[in-house]
Amino acid sequence: MPARKRRLVLVDEETGEVIDPKPRVSHDFEGKGYTLQSVGAETPLYKLKLSGAEWDTLDYLRENGGANAYIRLTPASLAKEISANDSTCKKALSRLVGLGILLKPSPRAAAYQLTPLRYWEGAGSTQVTATKRLAPPRIAPDDKAKARAAKKTELPEPTPLRRAAGETSR
């Protein structure tokens, strides 16, 4: 005897009414797939003590397709986009590459891509392929981030309380 094909439905237990299923929603966002910002074994970005120019650089690259491809970018062109000076942008790009957040195809190239370990636009399967192909380094704190974190953990010297004449501690 052939197996009967049954239709599974959701039923409200109190009223016995059949609840219609919600239609499936595609995961496309403006035709570009989705943006993945992964967390997990990676060092959180807030612990890296990034400067304003470094955050602006990440935002600029993410908004202009740097999550899934290299983008041609010089410190001068970045400076115009984020309203900073050239040297600040050069330092920001250099530090982000050193931290492993940005990738460069070669040391002399003026192109950057956000690491697929942290940022990706598109399907998860292509992120896995890109991660294998690019072999990006793990994001790790540099000396600047470690120094600021160590400075923060040190307890400050206690300051004596100063009271005005006639004031009590209550």
C-alpha cells in the first residue's frame, strides 16, 4: 500500500482553528544577499581601541563593496571621503592592515578588502570559499590596543577627600 501524502498544519489548541503558515521571505537585500558580521573566536573590535578615522575607514569600505572585493583606495582619496588628512588616513589603513581587519593583495597595492572572517556580503558558502582562498590572518590586538587595555586595568592612586569648612561626611 503506497504511503499517503499528508499535509501538516498548525492548529490552535484552544479553538481548533487551522493557522495558515506565513509565506517564506527571501533573504536577498536589494539583490546583494546579506552582510555577515561574524563574532566568535575573533577579538571584538571594541577591544582594539580603534580611532575615529579607523572606524570611518571600515564604514567607508563596507558601504562601497569592500566586504567581498578589493577596492582601489589611496590615503588621499580616503581623506576626502571621511574628512580627515592624508597622514591620518595612511596611519588608519596601516594599522587596520596590521590588525588583520583589512587585507591587501600585495604590499605595494593601493587596494583593500575587509577580512571575510569578520565582514562578508553574499552567501555563506562564498564566504567559506573566499576565506580559504584569501587565508586571512586572525584579528589580534596590537601594541596600541594592549597598552590602552593595560592602562585601563591599573587602579588609579586614591585621592583624599576635600571638604569645605564645617562639612561632614554624611
